[in-house]
Amino acid sequence: MTQKRWFQFFIFFICLFTLIFLISITHFIFTPVLQLIGSVALPIIGAGILYYLTRPVMNLFLKMKIPKILSIFLVFLVIIGAIALFILFIWPIARDQFERLMESIPGMVNMVEGWINYWQSNIALVPDQVINAINNFANDIPGHIESVLNNVFGFLGTFIGQLVSIVAGIILIPFFLFFMLKDGEKLVPFILQFFSKKKAANLHGLLSKINHVLSSFIQGQLLVSFAVGILLLIGYLAIGLEYAVVLALFGMLMNVIPFLGPFIAVAPALLVGGFQDPMNLLWVSIIMLVAQQIESNLITPNVMGQTLSLHPLTVITAILAAGSIAGFLGIIFAIPIYAVIRTIVVHFYQTYADSKSSKDDALI
């Protein structure tokens, strides 16, 4: 019976749930460890993302026979140059458009109230329940706005309370990035030295797969998001949409979220376009559709290939589950974490299947 696969899975899940139960009743031991991990999570994650983004540039400098330390400093100059270009040319326009957008919100609210009042006074066949619901919503628009503002300011209060640790984490990112670029290739050999030759080879294959998945996702997803942002900006400027730079930047940021990002990105553009000219609802929809078709059929296959090849239902489930557990950060990191876990599971399953096949062949 012990050789039966169902029995082995049964024992595995018993051990897994036993481990989870033991962790739950001894959480006071793991809380300080989690707090320690949380304190260094920001610089490590930030430096890791920059590491995967800048590694191709670093490799390019190394191929040009530039010394490694000098290549690292050139990478930092590239990052500083990109930030400087954004601050000098894009940030002033985006800030001005964002301020004007915030100033126009009360006018949009008044316009909505006017539409509702006109609709109520000119349509007599609407059921009383619908009219009452509309009246309640219209009368409570200031309350809705106040609630949203309270949530925003509550978030800002929490954010300001954690500002010191966030600033400290951001300051540490360049130091982590420097050592990742300098000694990143030494990490795998350092880990493998503690294992036997056979297990080290197997683990090396797993770490290579994880590295490939993370590299493809981070580089691919950010490059794809940048390309979509450029396409949206061109489309918004072509139809004369107000606040085009802000809306394109928002679309670029939201496109980092797989599958659901484009639907979130188009919502503000539709609202702004609808208030500017009802025909813009059609034009904005067409622009987003064209941008997504170009992204999904041309950019993504050439940038990311079939590295992840996740089913849309799997993507949605992972994003919703991670969002309910860890909020917005969970939504951002749901897919790469899931891809890494899937890579680990598939690798060990293949290892198990190969070992079982080898035993069967030996018996034959």
C-alpha cells in the first residue's frame, strides 16, 4: 500500500496540514521572523525587479569588454538618466493634468446630478422604486465623495506613518542592487555546495527554471506595459482626449496586472472621454481594443513568448485570491509567485516521474 500514489499523496497532505496546524499554534515564534522579513522585503523586492530589468544592459556592457565594476556604475547611470528624463519632461505635464483633473471632478459631479434631474423630469414611465433609488443616490453623492476621500486620507495617514520605513527601504535599494549585480551569479554555487552532486544538479535545474520564469515575467511584463502606455498615449492624443498623459500613465501602470489590468486601465479614460464628448466612449474603447490586440498578438509573444502560458481563469482566480489576502500588493505579485510555485511543483513531479520510470526500467 505504501507504494500506491494515492497513499503517498494522502500522507503528504496529512503532513502538510499538520505542519500548518503547528505553525498556527506557535505563531508567536514566527511573528518576529515575519516582521524581520517584512522590514527588508521592500529593498530586496525593489532591487530584485531592477536587477532583472538591468541585467541585459549589464550583460551588454560586459560583452563590450567593460570591467564589471565600471559596468555596474554605467547601469546606475542609465537608471539615473531614465529617472531624470521622466522628472524633466513627463512629470510636469502629468502633474499639471492630474491637478486639472482633480479640479474638474466637482463639475463632473454637478453634470451627473443635472442629467439625473433632467431624466427624472422628462421620463414619467419610470417605476417609483427606480426613481427613489436614483434620488437616494443623487442626494448622497456628497456622502459618497466624502467616504472616498476619508478612505484616501486614511490610506495616506497609514502611508505617512510608514513613510520612514519606506524611505529607508528605498534608500537601501541601490545598495542591494549593486551587490546583486556584482555577486548575483555566486548565489547558486553557494547554495549547491551543501548538496550531493546528484541533488545539486537537480536543484540547479530548478533554480535555472525559476530564474528564467522571473526574468521573462518581470522584463516582459514591464516592457509590454511600457509599449501599451505608448500606444494609449498616441491614441488619446490622436482623438484629443483631455488628460491624455495621466490616463496613459495610469493605463501603463495598471497593465502590469495580468488580464484584469486593461479593464481597470480603460475605466478612467471612458469616464473622462464621456464627459468631454459622448463619441469618445467609442473612440477610447477602440483605442484600448487596438492596443490590447497589438499587445497580445505582436508584443507579448515576441517579448515573453510562452514562458508562463497561464489559462485566463487561473490568472483571475490567483489575482482575486491574492488580492483578498494581501490587497493591491497581492494583485501585483500574484502571477509571478504562482508561476514560481507551479514551476517548483512541476519540476519535482517530473523528477518523481523520472525516478519512478527508472525504477520500473530497472525491474524490467
